[in-house]
Amino acid sequence: MVFRFTVPFGILLAGSAAHTGAAQTLDRLLTDPDEIAAQCGGQASAGEPLFQENCAACHSLTVEGDQSKGPHLAGLYGRAAGGVADYDYVSDLPGRDVTWEGDTLRPFLSGETGIEGHPVIEPEQVRRDLLTYVRIHTRPAPPAPEEVEVPADVLAMSGDAEYGAYLAGDCVSCHNAAAEATGMETIYGRGVETFLTLMYQYKARAIGTETMQLYATSLGDDEMAALAAYFEGADS
């Protein structure tokens, strides 16, 4: 799956690596809260009070927040240490040559850097909960619809319309003749490219409701191609 974005990504703060020690995957397109929680291994609801207690006094999750005590965390995941413009960093801060992700944040959260006054977050599960909360609540801003592009190899797929008819049950429970009579947009008779573009826009959170965004995220390219092939020729 490939998206084309021409605007900067926001933050995607990685959770700690699994107990096996495997490195966290940097995935700036990950936006599904359930997928984020699964990858980070924590619970956002448990992490929120941890953030308020340990982090909020110095760090904002948005660029608009107060930076009098610490740099904002927006854009942290994948950002070089010391990368917030116009913030006066301590010159000898440890780890200035790292890129922030789960493994590089661990020393700061576990107290290994020995920075005076920096809270120590432990045990491991508590760190996971904290990072899950931060990552979910600082997901990248969605792109504009026109900035989302369906990959050429997906557009070239020959979708299985019969399989699409099987999958369509989830769609027609809402997108049906009765709903269309009340103003809901029809999905029947759409061209394949138009249908796939809409699905990719949902997947990127560029359009639609959270329900549609999560549904699109759950589909693979072959499933979207199958649905596109079915709805192109189906009658409502």
C-alpha cells in the first residue's frame, strides 16, 4: 500500500519494542487506534493519566501548546533529536544524534540517561500504556483528498467481482436504495478508479466518518479491487 503525501506528517510515537527485543517498525501511515495499541502493546485509557501526571507539565502534544518548559511532541516519531525549531535545547543533552522512536525513547523513560528532573516511567507495561496514549492522540493530520493517490499496480488489478459480491454485504447494509433516497451517496455504477480512489481516501482519513475510515483500513488491496469490480457493474 502506497500513499502520496505532499504535506508533512504529524507525530506517530512508537511504543516500546516487544519483550523479544525486536525493533519497533516506523510506520507513519498507521492511523487505526486498534492497530496502534496492538503495536505499542498498551492501553491508551491507562496512558492518559500517566501523561498528565508525568509529561504534560513540560510537553504539549501539539505545536500550539506551551513550550516554556519543554519542546512540543508533535512530529516526534521519526524526528531527529533537538529538531524543534526555535526551542533552546540544553547543549549537552544526551542522545542528540538519534531519531526518536520506541527504542530511542526508552532510555529517557527508564531513567538510563540520568537527566536531572526527568521522570522515570516504570515498569515496562506502564511505559507501553503511556506511549500508546501519546501515539494515538498525536496521529498524523490527514492529507487533503487530492493528495491521496492509488498506486498504479492497484489500479491495474483485475478485481474478482464474484468475491466482491460476497464482500459487499458489509457495504449494502448502509449503502442501499432506501438510504440513497435520503441523500446518502450511491456506490453503485462507480468506475473502478473512482471507487478505489474513494477507498484510499477513507483509508488515509482524508474523507469520511471514522466508521468508513476504519472499514477501509481493514481491507486489503485485493478486497478493494474486488469490491470496485462488483459495484462497477452492479445495480442498486
